[in-house]
Amino acid sequence: MSTTVPTELATAPATAPQRRTRPGAGADRARAESRTKVVLYVVGGVLASLVFLVPLLWSILRSFQSNDAIVSSTPTWSALTQLSLDNFRALFTGDADIARAVGNSLVVSTATALLTALLATLAGYGFGRFSFRGRNTLFGVVVVTMMVPFQAIITPLYLQMNAMGLTDSRLGLVLFYSTVNLPFGVFVMRNAFETIPAEIEDSAHVDGAGTFRTLVSVLRPMLVPGIATSALYAFLASWTEFLGALTFLTDDRKYTLPLSLVNLQAGAYGSVNFGYLVAGAVVAMIPCVVLYVALQRFYVAGLASGAVKG
């Protein structure tokens, strides 16, 4: 007696056995992806750091070598062991008089940073907290001036400053640098004020604090990132600026550091002593590096607030 198998059962495919997932496999995969991301971030950060650190370290190394070793067409490894402080000693004790130039640059840059931060804070307070007719239009004009390079208006600026008796003067140079850097400072400070809730200022007014007292005692601690950003930007811009100082200064006793570095020439036909020049560049970068490292967290926070609110 034969048994007939139904057609549906005869043609049905065999069901494959289900694969069981090991407990914790998803967590292991997530941890592996996380480790891969960390490794990629670290490798990318190291490579990006090398792009900036290698030129700095190379400049520092070259500053301890003689001019002959720097300009030699056949560099040797022995030059790396023949390091000395002769270049720095010559800069500060010779005819270059870099010490006076460093002092002039410190005075001009520090005064520019303080004046720019003060004016930018007051202007940002006005734009960010007071309502008046044409406020947005006026602020737009301030922002537009950031797009105009001062080189395009340096001739009328010189004529105006000369008529006011501010040429060949460190005070005139401070006013010039502050004017050039003020639009960026106003932009940053206006956005910094807009990140602060208005209720804090209202509470201060209820407690009897006036406008100036509120700005100094209540709002100032929350404005430190914006103030540091404006001051640091103005300091670095004026510390490294060359054309404005060259245009407005004629007395070599008032020269800033960039002008003095250009005058580091010795020998026949004005040949440049690259040992002195590299050493002077290292001296010029020290305040920039120190200030940026000291104010980095405030600088990043100030730029971030400006980017969000702008």
C-alpha cells in the first residue's frame, strides 16, 4: 500500500536553520567602531599638528645656526650640532636694536587690544541691548566695513592723520589699528550680548543697578570670551602688521618689530643675514604663541558664540 505525499509538502523548500546572534555582539561592534573613530581622530589631529609644528620647530632650530649654515647649498648634519645664541645676542646688543622695536610693538599692540576691546564692548552693548531707529542698518554698515581692506583707503587715512598731527606717532598708530580692528570686535561683542538672557539685566535693574553698573558688575563676567576674542584678534593683527607702520612712521626709534626685521641687513649690496632674520622671527612669534595658548578657550568660545548668533 503506497502513501501519497501532498503536492504542497513535496514542493515546499526546506527551512534553513536560524542563526543565533551571540549575546553582546552589537555592543562589541559598537565598541570597535568607536575605537576606529578615535584612532582616525588621533591620526588626523597628529598630522594636522605636524603641519603647524614642523615649520615652527624648524625656524627655532635655524635661529640657533649661523648665516653661513643657513644659506649653505650643501647642508651637513654637523650644522645641527653647531648651535649658539650668537644671533639673539647680536639682535639685542648690536646695531639692530631689536629690544626697542619689541618694546614699541608691545606698547602699540597692547594699547590697541585694550582700546579695541573697550570700544567694541560699548558698541556691542548698544547694538545688542538698545532699540533705536536704523540699528540694523548701522550694524550692517559696520559689518560691511570688514570687507574693505585698509590698503584701499590708506592714502586718505594718511592725509587725515597728517592733518591731525598723528603721523610718526605711536598714538596715531594705535588709533589706526583700533579703527581697522574695531568692526570685527563690534561684530563679536554684539553677538556675545545677544547670547545673554535679557532677564538677567532686568533683575539687575530691579535691584537698583544702573546701566553702567549692570554692564561692569553683572554682564562683564559672562562677556569674558567675547572680550578676549576682540582683544586677542586686535593684538595679533597689530603685532604682525607692516604696511600701516611703514606708512605712518618715519622715525626709526619708533619702528615696530616688523619694520626692524626688514632692516636686518648686513654686508655688501644689502645682503640679508638670515640668521638674524630667523632669530627675529622667533622673537616675534613668542608673544603670539603665549597669548593664544593662554586665551585659547576664551577665543574659541567667543568665535563660537559669534558663529551661532550671527
